[in-house]
Amino acid sequence: MLQVGLSLPRSPGGANGGFPTDEGDNTGTGEEIFGSSPVTVVITSEADTWDIDISSCLGCGQYVDWDRMPDPEQQTHIPRDILSKSPKELKKLAREGYWAVSRALRAQVYHQLIQQVSCRLVTPDALVYRDVASRLFGKMSVSTYPLPEFLEGCSMPTYCLNPEGITALKKILICVGNLFPDITYSPILPSLVALLLHYSEDEAQCFENISRLIASNSPHTSYIDQSFLAHQASCMTFGDLANKHCPAAHKLIASTSENVFEVYSEWLSWLFHDLPFNYAIRVFDVYLLEGQKVLYRIALALLKQYRLSVTSTRLEGTDIKADLQAFVQNIAEYVTVDKLLERAFGIRLFSRKEIWLLQMANRKALMERGITMVQSRQSFHLAIDMQNFSSSTVTAQEMRIIWSWIPERFSLSPPLLLFSTSEDGCSLQRFYTCCEGYEPTVLLIKTTEGEVCGAFLSSDWSERKKSGATSGFFGTGECFVFTVRPEMERYEWVFIKKPELAKAVPRSRQRSPSPSPASLLSSSPDSRSTSSNHLTVPTPQRKGRLSPFLAIRHFLLPSKTASMFMCGSREGIIIGGGGGQALSLDANLLWGRTEHCETFDNPPLCQENFKVQLLEVWGFQNV
């Protein structure tokens, strides 16, 4: 256990000369027991005014080592009504760096914004901190206390704090550990406290503000992960988003790193550990207004910028995790903070709710693998055994790239061969028999010309039976098609690249079933391109099934033909639709066709009309 020495002067009134107790507080109170003494817990309310009061910020900066600070902030006139602006206007000002014009402005903005955060009814405030800190640190001249267990193994950035500030940082973290016993793992907390200390009047105000962020209860919004499970789920979610929004960087990392998960698990450290102070504080500006979603944006922008700065040959034999860390630490050599934020907000992510759904799906997947709330950090690996993997269609390295493309909650599981035409014969019925009951699956096709392509299919093939006599398309937006040879490329659902085209709809909305697409397999290419097939509603989830991210029921789509994911009938199978099929195979699994389709906006994946040399379907063990 890491021990933290706190050298504190002896004082009968409390630590550092004693904490004053405010009289006449008019907020409601309750009492909890801390040790053997009662601790007042104040039921806080939202601030009534947003006026800037410069005199209230005179103590800010007492914890700062000014010799280590970057260029001093400008001093300028501060409009008194700045915080009365609408949330949209405030976001614009924060993104443009307006808070940086004055230390006093930033200090007041931080405090007022955090006071507006919706949080649990009973949240410890400055009075509680003064009481607890005096009990913990005010009785002995020198006291040694361990840091809370939730920080075990975590780094503690101090940015530009002076020795008094570093002591204050440790004291606040110790009090957080005492007053928030439910926190079991939170590596981001030290950085956030250190940044807040730069703009806090005293320790008590800093503690109150960090407590409100910890206790936030806004729907689908989280500021601070507070368990290993939540932290790891957010890391996996970032990996999923990087996979979708930074395909070039992801492919580079997957092809050069032994552990893709370990690289992505550092994404929060890039922002609140490795970034220089003048970059990290600008990230903090927008984070307070927009929550964790904005952190995903900025980390993705860093990843994109990293890809622009390196070549795969330079990375040969390099520890890419350390190389990324060094890149972020020296980010000023590559891009200004204004340009970085501009690029971050140019990334079109899905809604906060959709990201939350993805995080919940990752969380559930981890729980099903035995990951708990209180576990210490551990490593996760892409579940491809490079030594023992064997396939007749792809090499182990090619399968590693494919496995890195799939949602992270599934790539924790090793591949399991379900069907192969070389062993099970060229029978569509046998194909269905072997694949039903497995979700998701990976389809691999090798043509007689040596080309290799395939698809990641998110739903069980038994879904084709749910429409009765009329077959229809099913699946979710996590489906994608890809090529392996001669080039490796992935083509995702068109709304991954253009999420602004789809609008979220209430969960109660349903879609009409589609007519049978069976005629698509036998009709001419011309007739297929004018097909008016519609989308079938996926059936309700089975109990225990992982909640599908990007399920079509969550979106109001402008074109029904842009959501034809997968379809199966006696005549064959189809993957992708609208203006053509990304892949279609006949009932004998011997002949196929590939075209551009609206669902994936893909080019033909190989020669348009091809003969199958070998077809394999891979599932996921333990899913």
C-alpha cells in the first residue's frame, strides 16, 4: 500500500491553522457517523446567481508553482452576465477557449458550472470537508496516512502545483476515500482534483466541487468512473469508437501491438496525465459542460493526429503504447490546442444515449466474464492464439486484424470454427444447422481466384425464422463487410460514417415487416437495383442476450434500404442491400455475387460474380 506523508502543523483548531466553521448556514442538514464522531452532511442546492465576483477568487492560485506554469493568462474585462448565456452559447465559448482570458473568470465559471450539476440529494460539501479534515489531520504535528485503496496502482499527476498544493491534493483524496466508500477504482480522480486546485479558493471548495462531480446523477451522463468495471467498460467503449472513427489508426495499432486493449486502456491518461497543462485545462473546460462524451471526441482526435505523424515502418519493434504516450506529451509539436479541439468537434459521434448503451453492453460482457466492481486493474488481450490458430481461408495475422474490428465485448472471446465447406459440405441447410444458436458470427469466403472477403454478422441466423413464411432482413448496425485479399479493408453501416443522417426514436417505436427478399437471389441485377424491400423489426431480445448497440429500433432512418443487414432463406443468403447486395450466395454455397449496396456503401468485395473455393463461419467461445 502506498503511504503518503502529510506534514501538518499542530493546531487545536484543525489542519493548517484550523478550518473555520461557518455559522448561520441555512441549508438543510443531516448527520452521518465518521469514526465515532458525527459529521454534518449538507443537502446542497443550486446556485441562485451567475454573477462574476472577482473578489471571491482572490485565494485562487495559492497552490500553484508559477515558475512551472505556461505563458500567463491574459487579464481582460469580464462581462458580468457571461454565465447567464444559454448552454449552447456557453459550450461555444468553452470550445473557443474563452475561459482562458482570465484566471478569475475560469475559477468562477468552474465553481458555478459544478454547482449546476444535478447530483444526489445528500452530497458532502465544504463544511463537511473542514470537519473531516480537522478530525483526520488536526491532532498531530506529523501524520502519515495511506492513499485510498481506489487509487492503488494509479498515477497521481500534480501538473503545476507547489508543495502546499500537492499536500492539499493528497488530503482531499484521502477525505474522498473516507466519505465515498463506494468508490473502488478511479484513476482519473487525482488529475481532476489537481486541475481544480489551480482554480479553487481553498481545499474545502475544491473538495465540494469534486464531490458534486462524483455524485452526479444526470441520466446517461457520467463524469467520473468509480469502479474497475465502469473504468474498463469505458476503455472498451473507446476502443469500439476508435475502431469505427479512426480506422487507419486502429489498423496500425492492431497490426503492430501485441495488446490492442492495453493501448486503448490508456485513453483517459492521454487527456488527464500526458497532455501538457495548457492542453489539459482546455479539455477540462469543455468536459465540465459536456460530460464524458467530449473526452471520447478529444481522445479520438489525438489518435487521428498520431496516425498522421507516424509510419508503420517507424513503428516496427516499437512499444506503440509508450510511443503514443510520448506523442501526447509532446503534442504541441504537432497541433495547437485550438486545432485539436476543432478536429475533435468535427467528429460526428452518435448520441450520448447510444454511447451509454454501448458502454452498458461492454459492462455486461465484462460481468459475464467474471469482472467485478472491485477488481484491481488487469490486462485484456485480443483472444487470438497466434501459435495455435488454424484456418484454410486466412492467416493468424489476418484473423487478428479481423478480430480487432469486431466490438470489443466479443473480441475478448477466442474464435470457434462453426462451419466449413471443406468439412461440412456445400449445404445451406447444414450451414444454418451449424450456425444457429451462435451470435455473433464471422463469415469468411475464399474464391477460386484466391480473393478473400467476408462479413461480421451481429445476429443469430435463426432470426430468419421469426418472420414466418415471409423472410426478411434482420441484424443491427454493428454488422459490417470486409476484404482480406488482395487488400484488407472494412465497410461499416453507412450511418457509422454519417450518424447525422439518422435520428433517435423512442424505444416504443416499431417498424413494419418487410416483404420477402427471396426474389433478389433469382432476379436480374437491374430488377434488384429497383427493389422496394423494407426493413424487418428485430425480435425482442432473449433473456441474457447482450443488448445490441446500434439496433435499428433506436433510429429513424431516411432510407429503409440503407439498413438491410442480413437475410437467409432456402434460396440462399444475402448480406447488405439497397441498390445491390454486398454479398449473396446461392443454396449450394458454390456461386456468389458482390455489388455496391446502400447499407454499407461498399465497392464489390471481389470479382462481381465469383465461385466459392472455401467458406468458413467462426463463432465466439463463451458467448
